[in-house]
Amino acid sequence: DNVALWTTAFDSPFPDVRRLASQRLAKIGSRAAVRAIKTWLSRTDLSPEERADVLLAIGEERTQGAAELVAFHLSDPAYDAWELRDARAAAAWAARRLGGDRMVRALRLSAVRRDGRDWATLVYLAILDKGASLPTLKTLRVRRLRYPESNFGRQEEQIDRIISGLVAGHEPKRFDVPPKALFEM
């Protein structure tokens, strides 16, 4: 669990080694480990896939010290580009896994700022904030219709089920899965 050694693994030419380094550093979770993750995420040449992998590792390990990084990825318009959609979904999942009021705020602000276009953000907000998310979900369900995409039809049915379930007092537990599984539903 040597942070310095795992940090040097980010220089590996092999993506699997870099992914393992992000997982190990997220698991270690110390200030030094979070600093190393932050440095890695600040690289402008980091591929969208690797960025998503790091954020997924933060969520998987529930690395509380990295909450600022997760909130940043949800709030910064620099990550709104289409090619970064998986990183946004990973950040939303990490926020749900970290929990707490700060992550609820980050998810809600991201969902509103993006007019509900990010399906994962809406789902993880519903899971984390439960019934308190209903006003936001209802509003954004309509707003997101301005942005037709091929998968929105299926998502609309699911968001209707989530809203109906929350109104009835049921939590959307079946949607509490990592982004990849969520998008396969």
C-alpha cells in the first residue's frame, strides 16, 4: 500500500496497470493517495475511458477524501462534452456511493445545469435523495425532452417508473448499479 509506488504506476504504458493503480490509490484513500488521484485526473491528455475508470474506482472504494474531485466533475462544464459522458456517469455513481448532503447537492446541481440529459445523474439523485428528489425529477423529465437521443425513449419509461415508485414511497433499488449496468437496463 505504498502510495509512491502506485503513483509511479500511472506512468505505465499499459492501461490495465494504470486502472489497477487508480483502484489501489482509491482503496488506500489517504491524503497522499487522493492527491495522486487528483494529479492524474488533472492531466489534459487523460482519455475519457481512463477518467471514467478513476471515478469508478473512487465510487467503488467510497473514497471520501475524493468527494471534491467527484463534485468538480459534476459541476465543471469542461466535462459536458459528449465524449466525456461515461466520465460524468462515473462521477454521478461515485457521488451516489459517497453519499451525504454535499453529493446530493452536486448531483442536483449537475442534473439541473444539464437539463436532465445525463440519465445516470437523475437515477443516482433519485437513489440518494429519495422522495426529496421528486420536484427535480419531475421538472427535468420534461426539460430533457428538448434533447432527443436514441436511448431517451427507454429512459423516459424508467424515469416514469422511478417517479411513480418514489411517490408511492418505494426506493428505486434495482437501479442502484454501476453506470455500465444501468445503461444496459
